Amino acid sequence: MSQNPPIAAPSPNPEARFIVVMGVSGCGKTTLAQGIAEAISGHFLEGDDFHPPENKAKMGSGIPLNDEDRWPWLDRLAEEARRVLATGESPVLACSALKQTHRDRLLAGFPQARLVHLRGSFELIKARMDARHHEYMTSDLLQSQFEALEEPEAGPTTLILSNEEAPERLVQEVVDWLSRH
């Protein structure tokens, strides 16, 4: 594991903060993160877009990623968030961030970070995944995601939501929460 990432440079906008929407694949985090970014005039980041080809190939072959696969990816996501913050915008990232160690690494140096955990039942998420096409993530890997998931606790910097609610309602809940925290 590499050294701790550098502290994020101060944003020209003191209201800007790093927002991470986390959860297992297929839970709806991309839809929610896109909606949040639009609602707050933030900058949407799709975590999947930052995976190196080796990670995509591994997952496409039905092999779950291990932590050694994830560290460079998480570092790349944090660096992109720093870049966005430096422009004065709030980066809104859709990212699995399944383990506490992943979240610790990703959010290091971001004191204003906020975490939104979108959770749901295995059955509902599997049905959604089976009905969609994804470049490499199929429902075959969903069980391994649930096994790896270490759910965060709700608190001033962490909001937990159910993916059974309508996306528009979830976006509004997050926007209201952000305005209070």
C-alpha cells in the first residue's frame, strides 16, 4: 500500500465538497450520483470509467477484484476528485467503496467529504442487473460484492438510503441532507 495521498488543495468554492455514492454494483449509485450532481451543479464522476483495462478484463471474466487491484483505482479516483475540487465544483462520485479500508483510502485528505450509501436487497439488485447490459459487471459477481460489503454507520457525514425509493426522491433526500450537513 502506498503512502497516504496528499491533502486536497483548498477549493476556490468553500461550499464544494467531495460526495461519494457507494454500494454494490447494480444498486443504482450511478443514477443517484448523476441526479445529485445535476441538482447541486456538481461534477459527476463514474468510478467504473477509471478502472484500468486489467480490472475490467478480470471482472468481465467473472473474477472479483482484490484490494491490490483496487488501490491504484481508488488513488486515481481521489486524484480526479482533487482536480474537480480545484475548479470550485463538487465532485459527485459513483463508486462501490465496499470496505471501510477502501473508503478510508478514497476519502483521506477530504475533510468535507460526504458519503451516501445506497443499499438494497440482493434479490432486487440481481433482478435489476439481469435486466441491464453492462460492459463487464454481471450479476455473477453480485454475491462477492455483498460478501465484501462493510456497511458504514449513519452519521453527520454518512447518509444511508434504500434503493427501493424513486431516484427523484432519493436525490431530494440527499440535497436536503447536504444542506444540513
